[in-house]
Amino acid sequence: MERQFTLEYWLDEGWYVGRIKEVPGVFSQGESLEELETNIKDAYELMLEDDVEQTRDNVHTKEIRLDVA
């Protein structure tokens, strides 16, 4: 299944640096925008693999409410 995300990027000392806005913690860089796109896809796939490896039978989820200022 393919899904669309937003790549937010900027130039930092000649490097394209970016993140996927909808997925916290997925950052990468590249010498060109094309290389950044390739690297950010790789970072996203590695993050997904880590999530699968860390899934345990005894882990549960629960919806909670938080006050946001």
C-alpha cells in the first residue's frame, strides 16, 4: 500500500536536510534533493522495521485525553 507524506526540507551548509512531518523522528540528509528523498525513504523503512521488531504480545494501547495549552 502506498501512502503520501509531506517532506519538509531545508539547506544546511550545502546539505539538504529533511523530515517527514507526519512521522516524528524520521529525519535524513543528502547532497541533493533527490538523494534526500531516497535517504528519507530508507529512514522511514528502517523505522517501520524497528517497530515490527519491538512489537510484543504483552504491549497494549489505550486512548487518553490531554489538555493542550
